Amino acid sequence: DLSCKISDRIDELMRSRGLSKKQFAEELGRRPSEITKWLSGQHNFTIATLSMLSTFFGQPIISVC
């Protein structure tokens, strides 16, 4: 499922930076509860959010072929 793969990718990138959910939320100016939703695999990401996350991490969240 693509939603789960996106969530797994975000979690992977957070861990590689050593960020907790709380730290990640603070860095993005978001609530920790929103990050929890993102990581649940049930969130419906917008293209704007995916773009913002790609910029934040300096790496793609998804690739489009």
C-alpha cells in the first residue's frame, strides 16, 4: 500500500536524522499528533506536504516514473 510505504519512508528519514516525533513536529511547526497520523499509514498526503517533506529531508519521499 502506497500510504504505508510513504509513512515508512518518513520514519526512515526521521530515524536517519535522529529525530523523535516531537522533535520532527517542532522542526516543521506541526503538532506531534499530526506526525503520529502521518506515521500511521492512514494519512492522505497532499502533494504540497510531500513536496515540503522532500525539501526538509533533501531527499525524495516518493518517486514518480
